[in-house]
Amino acid sequence: MSTKRRHFSGDEKAAILNRYLVEKGALSDLCDEYGIQPNQVYQWQATLFENAATVFQRTSGRVKSEAAANHEKLARLEAKIQEKNEVIAELMEENVRAKKANGDL
């Protein structure tokens, strides 16, 4: 007799762990309610604490969100493109002057 494997989303796992760890819900009640083994809850808890440090990582003393990091990267790339465009414009101008001097234009 085989049983069907259940898959819980990250939100569902977080809600179960919240009820167990924060709200101090009885583990046996949670396991009965969701049809899971206590060992599964302990594994989720271990994963949560193994990865918790990433939430608190700081850069230059301030927490940087992914959106802020993307905004900074975009600003750097836009500045680089602007510099490239200026160099190309100078080269094109120099090329036009040289062609006029040679009588090609």
C-alpha cells in the first residue's frame, strides 16, 4: 500500500512553523491536522534556521534590498552607455572632419 506524497508551498511551511514556534501550537495537533510526521516539521525548522542568516546579512552597515541593488546596477550601466555614446559621437565627428579634409564628402 503506497501513500501519495504531499507537497507544501513555502508559505504553507512557514505558516506551520509559525504556529509551532511562535504560537506554541502542539506539534502533535499540527501533525494530525496536516497529515505530516513530526520529523518533517523538524527538518523544515532546521532548514529555516540554516538559511536565516541571509535575512540579516548587511552590506555597508545597511540592509540592501534586491530592488536597491538592481537600481544601483542599472544606474552604473546607464552611465557606461552614456560614456560609450559620447566616445562614439567624438569618433564620428572626427571621421566626418577627416573625410571633408580629404574631399570625400
